[in-house]
Amino acid sequence: MFGFGVPELLIILAIVLVVFGAGKLPEIGGALGKSIRNFKKAADGKDEIEIKPKREESDKKD
């Protein structure tokens, strides 16, 4: 896969961690997962794509 091994992926993860910080990492992962899911739905020909993120109960209280 593009010639990336474990050491290269660890270096990339360390750079992302330094740039975005540990607090933002789950949000970035969630957004990336939703993007991949939407891409797969679009590739399969399904018409419905999630555009707006769903807010959780904890977000509404703050």
C-alpha cells in the first residue's frame, strides 16, 4: 500500500499528533470515518449521503 510500512505510519501519526494535539484526534478520526462511509455510499450508487453531523446530548448541554 503505497510503500508505507509500520515505521512510516508511526512517523505520520506522530506528526499528526503534534500538529493537531491529542484532544482533536478523535474528532479527526470520526470525520475521516464519516467521509469514507459517505464515499462508499456514493460509489455504491446510494442517493442518501450524510451532510450534517449529528449532535450528541453532551454537545447540546454545553
